[in-house]
Amino acid sequence: MHLTPLASSADVTIDFEETVWNGRFALQRIGFRNRRFDGALSAPREWELLRRGTAAAVLPYDPVADMVVTIEQFRLPAYAAGLPPVMVELAAGLTDGSETAEATIRREAVEEMGLELGPMERIGAFLLTPGGCDETCTLFAGRVSLGEIGPDGLLGMRGLASEHEDIRVRALPAAHVIEQALAGAYPNSVATIGLLWFAAKRDWLRERWA
């Protein structure tokens, strides 16, 4: 991947950057000094930084059916962390070149869920792993209109064959997913952030999008 060099500033001095791996994502070793709270610069430090770039995600909501759409897929990092590897998630994806976060998630909604998004509300942008990765995810809520729903809320199977994606799509009652999020049942951080926001904004969204 193409990397933009890190620039020094008044509060951060970049001493060196070394790319130790550059595959789908890049792993760098960074030498730097940062401004301390006492005003002095820190001693020279080194850190490993995984460069993933920018991403977008969406919480799809049908205000008429009062249902939220989630996806489920296998995640190797969850398996490595000792968590259930099939995670309940929100549709998400990395931005492609210069496209906006909104364009990214409208594309991903079709690819991962087979759904066209209507009006959207921006929830916020979040750094997912501040201790070691630069990936920032812009999270939206998006209005959808659901058609026929199968048993257990199943909407179908999706994913790009070229990327070996195997995605199960479900529509779930809003009250259920809020209850699960408040109980800490979803270890996926983006899903939980979105659903906790939704718990506070559900009535407002229903009025706005009805």
C-alpha cells in the first residue's frame, strides 16, 4: 500500500520511519519524540505501527419495521484473541482511494448486505486501536427499507467471491440489539459504539425517518 510519510510538528518529532512489511497493509517501525505534559520533549522512542488507513461503517435501520440489520462473518483476529470467531458486526469497509466515507459505506452496504441506503446520519469517527494501528472508522446510521425477512431474521448470504467473503445478513428487532449491546454481548467495538448511540437516538431517528 502507498504510505504518506508522517510529518513532524511542534509537538511531535519524527526521527525515522522504517517499513518492515508492506503487503495488504503496512507495518512500520517509527522513531519519534513527543511533547510531554511538563512541556519538554520525551526521550527518543520507538513504536510499531500498523497502517490500515480510513474505513467507514453503517448501522442500517428500518424505522417502520423498527429493525436493525447486522452481519455475521468469521474473523481470524477474534479467533486469535480467544473470542467466538463468528462476530456480529455492522457492514464496514476500507475507503477506496479518494472516495468519501459516505461513498465507501454506500458501496459496502450493497456488497455486504444487498441493501441501498437512504438518508444517513453521521455518528462520529473513531480510532479503533490507538495503541498500535492508525485505522480510523467513520460510523453512520443509514435508513433502509426491508423486504421479505426469513426465519430468525435471515435476509440472505452475501460477500464478494473475489475476496472469499462469507457473510450472513440478519434483521433483528431494535429492542433486542440494544439490550444485547448494553449487556456487552457484542465484542466488536464498532457494532457496540453504533448500537449504544442508537439506544440514545432511536426515538429521534424514528421520528426523523418515518
